[in-house]
Amino acid sequence: MKHSKRYRRLGRTSAHRMSMFRNMVTSLIRYDRIETTLPKAKELKKFADKMVTLGKKGDRSAGERARAFLREHYITIPKLFGEMAERYRNRAGGYTRIHRMGSRQGDNAPMAVIEYVDAPGDLKYQMLIKTLARQELEPELRIPTETIENGQGGPHLNKKMQVRLRQQNKFDHQVEKMMKAKDISQRELEEMVNKETEVLVNQKQEAKEFKLKNKLRKKKGHLSYDALELHKIQFPKKE
């Protein structure tokens, strides 16, 4: 009779698998986030959440169990029972978050980043700021407010526009939640978005220059002056 698997074996023996998870949870507590394969991240989530539960209990029994599982006690134990226990004091669960990061080059294994939520440098908040910056550069990413104000909302929107509107409302709710969680004012948010917008503009310009230089190299320097003037690229002068 076949029994349903309660966990992924990950091609390892029980002792090897547990040793691997002890190392990974130790690194996760120390650095707040690590990158690994998606199956490992899903299995790691249970152990990482359990450590936070022990940290919030804070009694002698919880301390002994945490020391028996974790390594690098001089770093992990004070952080777990101090900073992290206070951070999640009013949170009932869901202490970790998994971000899919595409596939690994070579074996095409699905990769992910697992992190503790609300930690410094939270990837979710960084991605929200990047999305706001992209919306500043490309206003067409948002549904024009005139479309809704002129009575074209609700059932009058086509299905595609309704999906976009739901996604936009969900995104706006996440931004409000981030501002409340991080205690960010509207002015501070605008400053963060402006900084990220400048970064995106510089990255876009660098990519354009690299593309043109690469094209120039392939053509062995035979590129019209109009194209060079269009992109306004200043090549270093030879001394």
C-alpha cells in the first residue's frame, strides 16, 4: 500500500536532510533571507516558522529546543529570542514568504528566495517601490482615472480592463499596508519612488548605450553619425 508523502525527500537520507535544514534555518535567521530551490524553500518554511514560535515563547524549554536545532548560537539565539520575537509579537503566524526567482541555469531547477517578513530590506516592499517607479515612467501601466470617473467602470469595462482594475486595487491596498507597517508618510514614499525612478532611468540609459556600443563593435565602427548623435553617447578619447 502506498502512503501519501508528508514531506519531500529531496534525494537525501533523513539525517542528511535534517542537517541541511539546520544549516539553512541558521543562515535564514542570520541573514533574514536566502536563495535556494523552490522545493527546499517550501520544506524549509515549516522549520523557519517553528523557530519563530519558539522565540516568541521565550521560556527555558523553548530555548533548549532552539539550541538543539540551530547552529552558531552566539548569533542566532540572541536574535531569535530578542529582535525577532519582538518583531512578531503581535503576529499570529506566516512569518516567512517565498518569492519565485525563475529557473537555475544548467539544470533548469526552479529557484526561490525565502525570507522573514517585515525584516530589514524586505523584498516585497522593494518590489512595490520598483513597481511604483515603473508606473511613474510608464503611466499607461495604470488605468486612467478618467476611465472610471466618466462612468466607464463596473460592468461597462471589458473583461481585460476589469482584471487590470482588480489588480490595480490590490496593488494600491498593498502599498497602503506597506506604508502603515513601515510607518511611512506620503512624502517619504514619494522620495523613495523618485530615487528608484532615477535608478531605473540610469539603468535604461546604460542598457541603451551598451546595446549601441555592441552594435558599433560588431559593425567594426561603421555606424552613422546620426545614430551616434541620436543616442548622444560620448566615447572616451584616445590619448
